[in-house]
Amino acid sequence: MGDTSKNNTREDRKYVRSVLSQISNSVSDLAINNCNRLFWLKNGSLETIRLWELGKKIGASCGEEGKVMLNLEELEVRDRSLKSRREEGEHRGFQ
């Protein structure tokens, strides 16, 4: 009975891997990019907080925390803007 149980478990794992492989192969780059874009739109300021907390853990200090957070948020906004302009240029055929 032990061998049968091991074989069934092995077959179950193979089946799960097969299904997951099919699912991951069916997800397009566009779908991933859209999901990431929506995530960052909803959680942009949360990312700023996480970044600053990480900076503090490694010993960063540069003035008032509130000002630093605002600067980080402005940089996030700038980066998103530059990224969208770059993608728009690529879409139009410019590089």
C-alpha cells in the first residue's frame, strides 16, 4: 500500500504541475502588464512607505521623514510618467 500511495502522490504532483504549466503559458504579457499597472495605481503610496522603511532599516537618514516620503512619492510618479512616455514612443515605433 505504501508504494501505491507514493505513486498516487507523484501522479497528483505531475498533474498539478501540468495544469499550472498550462495556466502560466496562457497568460499574456499584456495581461501581466495591465495587472501590474493596476496594482501600482492602487498601491503606489504603499510602495513609497515600504521603500522608506527599508531605507531606515539599512540606516538611511536624510531629514524629516514626511519630506522624504513626499520626495519618494514624487520620484515614483516621475518614473511612472517616464515609463508610460517610453512605452508610448515604442508603440508608435520610436526608440
